[in-house]
Amino acid sequence: MRTGRRALAPADLSDPRLKRLIVRLAVPAVIGLSINAAHHTVNAVFLGMLGPEALAAVTISIPALMLIAAIGEGLGVGSAAAIGRLLGGRQTGHGQRDGQHGAGTRSAPGGRC
């Protein structure tokens, strides 16, 4: 396993070794999603001990929470892409402005809960 600065360096997206690049970018996402799934499974087990009403209440509310999280994540990815293009084009003023607007927009879906 690599340690140090090289492991934390940004991925070179022009690397011709595509399989290695996909694995390097996908593994952290797979680990994070697996931990999230395990967390929800453990919650369901403990809520099942409380009774069927508690489990049903959480089962009904989870899709709404996941929708809000997906909207926030989509806005975050879109904002990051827009800011990256602006900063890459040396338009730092517009990039800062879009970053502020993006932060406000991303916090709106979560603030409704």
C-alpha cells in the first residue's frame, strides 16, 4: 500500500492505464457506499427491535432523505465542475462568485429538513 504524498496526489486523468485509474477513483466511493449501507442495515436491525411501527416510519422517510441528499450532491458536483472550468480559465472572480452561489444553493435542500 502506498503512503505519503504520492497516495494523496490528484489522479492524472490523462493516464493511459485506464483500468488502474478507474480503480483508484472508484474504490473510495465503493467503500463509502458500503459503509453507508451497513449503517442503514444496523439501524434497521435496532429499529426492528423497537417494533414494526418504528421500522415502518424510518422506511417511509428514507427515500425522501435520499432524494434531498441526491439533489445536494448533484448541485455540489455541478458547482465544482463550473468553478473548475472558471478557475482553469483564470477567471477567479467569477469562480469565487459561483462558489458562493453554489454553497448557498447546496445548503438549501438540507436546510428544509
